[in-house]
Amino acid sequence: MSYFSLWRRYTKAKDMLTVVTSKSPIKEFGTLANNASYNKELLQKLTCAFTKERLDKMTNAVKNRTRSIAVVLEGITNEGNEQAIYRTMDALGFQTAHRIPSPLYRLKTCGRTDAGAMKWIDIESWKSTEECISQLKSCGYKILATSSENKTKTLDSFDFSNKTAVVLGSEQEGISKEAMNLVDNVFRISMVGFVESYNVSVAAAIILYHIYQDRIRKLGYHGDLTEAEQDDLLLQYMLKEYGIKL
């Protein structure tokens, strides 16, 4: 495709998406419309703005997304670690992250890891650990946290086909006592060497890959969004692709 053709496609898409969003007020949690038929109509109109390859990639990503598993980041202080976790979430189809900033440390910036994954997942920030975990519990999530105790259960002991939130703690201090008092259960990641812990982003990758595989084994699939939820998320991706903020 020539440069002129690409520019014409981009301009057409940008104009179209701007018009559509100006007539479609965005609802709570990013929902673009209240009825599925309206979203279907929008999707049909917007597909011409994307190449087949790009549209197929976005559609496949949406099909394999889940919100049944949530990731809670408590007090992460290194941006490189945080971005790496988001990258793993995107790669394995986990859509929802909950971020509890540390009251003691400023987030240390690090340019080593691609920050682009952030725009493809939902990140909600909370003022306190108690507020975050209480909300997740009210939505039916079981809350798990990592532990270094040898007598603690391993990941294999849990069923991740059900709604579960996994709490990951800070690089310096791990998971807070407050969080430990609120979680439903704890687990450990097996280690056979001399070190006593994993880097938090490495731990996240191990945990999330295990959960992904566990859901495939037990359910036969990982992504579990309804058709309406998939349409809504695909619309969000289309808008984000052209820099239209939600």
C-alpha cells in the first residue's frame, strides 16, 4: 500500500471515529453504548478504517480476553517492573489490573520495557488496599496472595476457572500486613535454588502463565467475555488505535 493510500485511510478513519464518538457519549467503565445492536452497527461502519490483518489481530485479542482473573499491584515502585507485568497481562489475555500506589515511594521510571501494553488493558487505581480488596470481594472475587512460607499451598492447589484476584506486592517489602489480613488464601511459587524470592515481574509472569494454562485445561478456553463485552472492547481498541482517548 502506498504512502498516499495509508495517509488517506488514516485521515478517513480519524474523521469517522471523531464523528462517531462525538455522537456516542462514553458511559461508565468505558462502555460506548447501552445496547448491543448499536455497538454492532458501529463496528460494521468502522471496519473499513483498518487493514484486514490489523482487524483480525484486534478481534483475536478480544476473543481471548478475560476479566474473571484480576491482577492487584500493591505498592510497586519500579516502572520497569510494572510495565513488564502489564505486557505479560496483554500477551496472555488478562484484561483487568488494579493498582494501589505506595504511600512511601515514588514510582521509579525505567525505559527498558515497552509501555504500549498499558493501552490494551484496563487499569484502575485505588487509594487504599482495603478499598480495593473489599470492592473485588463484593464483585465475587476470591483474593489470593503470594507467600514465601514453605508450608504454604502451591498454585496447583487452586481452581482458576472461578473469579480470582491475585495480589502482588512491592519489590522492597512484598505484600503488606493489611493485604495479608484481607486475602482469602496464600500460595507460594516453587524454587529450588539459593534465592528466596523472584523479581515481582518474573513472579507475575510465572503466576499468570500457570493460570492461563489451568483455565485452558479445565475450561477448554481462556477468554470468557460475552459477545456484547467483546464488541464493546473491540470498539475501545479501535478508538485507542487512532489516539482517541476514552
